[in-house]
Amino acid sequence: MSSLLSTYLLYSLALLVIVNARCSSENYEPGVGEKPYFTGKVNNEHQCHKLCGYSSICSGYNYIRNEHDSDCQLLSVNSEQGQISSEQTKNGFHVKTTKPGCTPYQDLNPCDQKPCREDELCILILSSSRHICLKRDVNCGDLFLDVSLTMVDLPVPASFNSQAEYTCTEGYNYANGTGLSTCMADGFWTPVDLQCEEVDCGNITLLEGMSMVNQSYSTTYNQSVQYGCIVGYNYINGSGLSTCKSDGNWTNVDLECEIVRCGNPVDTAPDMALFYLDNTDITYGVKAIYQCDTGYNQTGTGISECQLDSSWSTIDINCELIDCGAIPEPNHAVAISTPTNTTFNTSVHYKCDDISIHMEGNTETVCQSDGQWSPLNISCFVVCRTFTTPNLAQAVNTMMPAFVGHVTTFRCKTTENAVYISGNSSIECQDNGEWTSSDLVCEVRCSSPPTTVGNFQVKNAQTAQTFILGTEVDYSCTIAGLAGISEKSTCTENGWSVPVSLLCRVTYLGSESEEDD
């Protein structure tokens, strides 16, 4: 093969000489420095190297490798000596060399008629009318693949007409195409028509008690998602990783999380009770709601919550015993006994005071849960009881006990010969339970005293005279010739008193003698 290539290069030089000879009359100066004069697509550096060998003016090349293909840049010491153009045909590269301003003699180039097979190279020799067909040394080299493709078989060397077989890379699913590529005579592989689609496991179904640590994640093949236990669950074991598999499913998460649970709600104080539990399954976040017992004022929410450490939070509540304050003071009623406190459920019993009597209504009041004393409708009416009757008088229309406003009238006792002298003869019951005062004056009046009692005769009694109690009258002896002394009779409540002695005395000289009446 190397001898054939050497022969080809000699023929190429001969061709250049011929072309230069036809343009030898041209006057030009060679340039200084190496410059590119041709750029084309290649599959590998080997192909670029061969292209440079095909051109007699090529002094070197730049092989530029890109992501999916490569460029071959041919260099010449003096690019003005000639320009290379290329046509990519089934025969490969047909190379022509010309001088500036010179027209190549296409009719003298038998290779333009493509006399050689696909795997042969047409080479002109000594005369422009002669050529030889040289077997191509084709090697397509490696094929740059997309990440979705994996090579199943690549012939070595990758010669003309050999085939490479491809399949979808793990993590990609077959969509379309044959997966075959053929090495062409130009040293290039035919495009691979295999289409593969990346495996996508789709959205992840969250498991109870877990959440994703990395909220932004890819769902394609071999991508992983990290799980963690959410608040309210305790980590038990496992890595928490789930990976997208080639079958489009996620691997099982080996993370184990256990929900936090609390025991029964805490015991309550004597002044409160559990009112409501928002879930019978007592797990993290469940709330127990308390409220104060009847008769207590509540401050705070009354909430206790199941915490992460399985304990209950302190109850946010304060219960203060209700106090109704000072006891009621109904009119003319008094508490039978003063209570030691005035808080909820305390009861107070009442009675009417000394100047009144109970007529109707209840006699008990109780401190209620609303902080008020229960209604007390005891009715006590003021009455007047005893009163002082004026001397020698008697009440004629009294009532015992007497209500406020009642009037009692007095009159002098006629049975005792009492008569009105002066003053107010009535009294009234007042709202303080007292009677008004009476200044009634009655006096006993005696009838006219007897004018005579035995041998005595009243001395100072007159028919028109008024004989009041205590009035005295005198009596004297009426026997002629007898001297007598005065005797008195007094007006009493029982009438006139009988004189103590009604004796007439006879006076003799030197002695006295008595004579009965």
C-alpha cells in the first residue's frame, strides 16, 4: 500500500508540473508564510492527513476536532501558488490545482469522466490524457456518537463499505431507525438513523411521613431524589434515596419514618376540664382544648399541643374563681349570717329586720357563674308594734302590728269619767317603725259631791264647779250648838273618797265630848 501511495504522489507532482508548465508564462512572486487554502469536514485526523497527501502544494494541515465532527484545514507555504477546490462525490475528493488567472484544462483531465470505481482513486500520469485507478486506502476511523447511542460492533479497520452497528444506551428507549452506519469511499460514515428517547420516570409519588430534600430534581434515568422525614415523624433508618431506573420506574425508598405520638392528655387541675380533642389519633400537632369549670373566669386559649418529643405543651390557661362582690342589701332585710367569701356558689340567707315583717318572696341569694347574685325578691314591710297609750285614754281603732301609714286614735276613758283636756288624740305608724307621739291629756271628772253626809254638809261645793281628779271638798257638822271640824272628800278615779271621820265634837268648858253622826 505504501508503494502505491508513493506512486500516487509522484503522479501528483507530475500533474503539478504539467499544470505549471501550461501557466509558466504567468509572472507571480511566491508568498511568505504558511496559510490555509482549503477547509473541509472529516471524521478523523487520518482522513485529514490523507487529504494533505493528495495535494502537492500542501505543506501541512490543521486538524480541528469539534463536538460532533471535525474540520481539516490544509496549509500552503505560499497560497498564491495555487488554489485547491474540492467536490465531494461518490468517488471521494476530486482535487484540482490551478494558478490564479489560469483556467484548468478540464477537457484534458480524463478523471473528470469518473472512470474508476468507488473504492479507487483516479490519478493522472505524465500526459494529461493518461490516468491510472489506484485502490483507495479508506479508513473511516471512529464515529462520534450521541450520548443516547452505544456501539454494538465497529469493524477494525473501518474500511470502505464496512458497517458499524449501534443500539440505544442504557437509560434510553428505542424510538426509530436501524442503528447501522456504513463507511463510504470518501472516508466518512453514513449518518446513524437510530433515534433513542431518554427514559423519564415522571413525577414521584410522595410517601407518608416523607418529603423531598431537593425540591428541584430531574426525573430522567439514573437521577436520584433524596427523601427526609417530615416534621412530626422520627427517622428510624435508611438512606432516603430513590433513583430513576431504565424501566421508567423509581427504586423503592428505603427510608423509614415513624410518626410522633403522645399519650393521653395531661390531668387537669381541679378548676378545669378537657373540653375537646381534635383527633382521637393522638399524633404530633394534635390539640387538646381545655376550659375552666363553671364558676371560673378563663384567660388564655386553653390549648395544649402534642409536641415533637411526644410530650404535651403547657396548657395556656388560667382559671380564676368568680367573685360576685358585696352581698345584696334589700330594703329592711338583713343577712342571717355574714358569709366568709362571696365567690361562686356562695349562698346568703336573709330575714326581715326588727321593724318589718316578711310578707312574700325568697329569702336566699346565690353567687352565679356570671358573677351576679341570683335575684332576691324578699319583701319586708315596715310595721309599728307597741305604742304608749296616754293616761286615762284608750285606743279605739288599733292594729297590731300596724303598717306604715296606719293611724290609731285615742279617746279618754268614759268608764272612768275621764274627759279630754288637750293635745293630739291620734298617732301614725312611720317608715322607721315608730309611732308618732300623742300629747293627749285626759282627766277624770267627778260628779258633784254629796251635799250632806250624815250630820255633815259640804262647805265649798258649787253646782257649776268642775271636779277634776284630786279636787277636794270640805264637810262640816250641822248639829246646832256643837262645834265640828272640817272633813275632806277627794275626787279620785273611783269617785269621791269617803271622809276619814265624820264626827261632830261637843265642846264643854274644860273638856270635849263626841257624838256620832
